[in-house]
Amino acid sequence: MNTVSLQSFGAAETVTGSKHLLKTPDFNILFDCGLFQGRKSLREQNWLSLPVHVSNIHALILTHAHLDHCGYIPLFVKRGFRGKIYMSSATAELTKLILLDSAKIQEEDADRANRYHYSKHSPALALYTVKDAENSFDQFVTVEFDEIVSLSANLNFRFKQCGHILGACSVEVNCFNRKIIFSGDIGRVNSPILEAPDFFTSADYAVMESTYGDRVHASEDPSVELAKVINETIKVGGNILIPSFAVGRAQELMYLITKLKESHMIPEHIPVFLDSPMAAEATEITFRYPELFKVTIDEWNRVKKGVTVNRDSRNTEDIINSKGSKIIIAASGMLSGGRVLTYLKHYVGDTRNVIFIIGFQAEGTRGRALLNQSYELKIHGEYHQVKARVKEITSLSAHADQRELLNWVSKFKNKPVQVLLVHGEPSAQEALRIKIRDTFNIQVHIMKQNQERVLFDI
């Protein structure tokens, strides 16, 4: 068929499992290859085969290293994908870290299910193993920003930084003399640590994220609110628990808390713990890319000195039992797993404590339940009543809000004939669809999972 089309296998009317296939007559490219996270009905899709055979996909382009964008790669390779996997250098380092951690968790979960016989499968199997993750690394190819990479006689692409996290990119694809832009996850214009997103200025089609398509983040300085709540909590002898994504958000939080101490906005003596081996390693990777940050090496070194990093889970209970108020940053960011749950079990039932929610919380996660003022949470098979205060700081989000998304579209001097919305929940996507249509007079389409949409004929 002499058409170019788009088909989304994930992140279509949801914010997770990003996989978008650009199909052309001579070369097919998958953009992102993420795991589904959140509610069980979504997670179960990780076990399903893709609607197309992997042998019909010739290349994978990865926008950034979050699990919902990269976490399916080991299974993708295990099922027969033999093409190149293109990404920025920083993304390559972070992706290896995240995939090894994900594989380890998969193996541990399967082992635990078999030992305690709580799985309906006998034996319970890991979605993929550490070996599977390592096997995928040979196909990684790193690409510099603005480097033009030719894929076929009719296809080439280049990256631009898009903020969000270290190494994250938007992608411009020149496809049969048309320009198709894949936004990736668009970062904030005024991030405390990352440079502002770079922009493409011309597009025929734009495939665009819409996570906060119906929302405008608070405009106040997040440091002020962070300091206010920390001081209130210290005053009553409580603890501050901050669930955090290990990549990006943890580093930003450590930086902000260090700055609050240096400016005497919070007590200098309050201990700060980073309880996440993956976040600790991601921080070390961060220091290797100073050119991508506003923060100097001297500033990062001061951040390191002011934070106690715990890599051994056996020390977690000791941190919990230590006297006095403390600030704890721990993964995972949506409270879906990880060491943060051990802290949550101890802290959620005490009114003196506070739980900060600082990033997007997908449907079906404990983080979303806390934002919805849930009365109790189920953690490790037991119910715990929510008595701790829950505070959300939207201005610390790594995702652009509606204004910033519209600003991203406004950068196109030659406007796209069509914008295709992905990576958003239905209400957010519908709000953004109407806003883009009315503001720019552009046709906007919301992608449906597995439905193929023809972009143009050749």
C-alpha cells in the first residue's frame, strides 16, 4: 500500500505503555517501547503480543528512559526484533539502568509468587529476565542532538532536547518529503535544573503527548510551598515522605532541598535520605552530562554532600526507626512498588507526617488514590488507614501543562495539517483537542489503541 500511517499500541487514551508505529511502504519505525503500568487491566497487556509481528518493524526510536517508554524493550527483542534502537547518549545510560532494575524486579516477583503460591500460574514467570535486558543492549545506537540519521532512501530523523528528564528528545522524521514530529514527553519551560525544551519549527503532522492537556500548573515557586510544609511538619515532629521517580525527579528534589537549606528556608540540620539504589546510580549518570543542565558541577557536589544515600534495603528500617524529623525521597513515584511502600506503611497512619505528591499519578496507583482522598491504602496485602497529610505540588511536575503544550504547537511557523494526540487520559485529551483546534485552526485527532490512521498517500 502506498500510504503512510500511524498505529498506537499503547499510550492511546491512557498515559502508559507508549508504542507508536509509523508504517511506510518501505520501512516501519516504532517510537518508544514502554511497559503498561497502573491498574491490573493495563498491566496485563504487557503479556500480550503486539498486533504486528516484530519482524515487520525495522527500527525503534526511543524518546527517553522512563519505564512506560522503554520498559518493553527486552521483551520486544526476545520476541524477535533485530533492528537498531536509536536514542541519545544519556538516554542509553539511563535505559540500561532502568531495564536491569525492571528485570530484577520481574524475577523477584516471580520467585516470590512461586515460593508463597499466590499466583494462578504454575510456575509464575518473569515478564523478562536480567539476561533478556542485557541481550537488548547490543542493539542500542546513540545519536547526538540535531544529527541527521538516514534510515532509508525516503526516511531520516533527528533529535532535539525536550526537557522532561536527562536525555529526553523530540523527534523530527522526514518521511517521503513530509515532516512528522513526535513530541515525546514535553518538559517544563522553567525547570529548576534542566534546560528549556528545544523546538522544531515546521511540521506536516505532529504526534503529541497530552498528559496535562486539561490542566495549568500552579505558578508559584515550588520551593516556597515545599519549605512551608517541611517546616510545619518539623514543628510537630513529623516526617516528610516524597515518593519520586528515580530518574529526573529525585535529582531535582535533592537540588531544591539543598537550595532551601543553603538559603535558610528550612533547618540545615534536618537529615535527607535518598533510599533508592536506582536513583543513586541515576544521579551519578546525571553528573556525567553537565552540558544538559543549568546546574554547575560545584552545585551538584554540594547536593551530594547534603544527602545520605541508602543502597541496602536492610538499612531502611533503621532510617524509619531513627528519632527526629527527616526527609525521605524514595521510589516509586506513583507508589506502585519499591522501598517507598515500606516508609508508607509506617508513616501513612500518623497525622504528624506528610506525603508529597509531585508527579503525574496514573489511574489505579496508590498515588492517584491519595490524591482522590482515599480512606485507606492496601500495601503488601494489608490495609492502612490514611491519616497523614497529603500535599500535591503541581509546579514540580516534569510534564508541560496545557499552556506549555500550546506554546509547543505555537513554535511551528509552518503549522501541521493535523495533530495526533497520544499519552493522555480521555478528559485531558478532549480538552487539549478543543483548545488546539480553536487556537490554531488545526485538525486534531485522538489516537485509539491499535487503530491504524492513514496520514497521507504517496
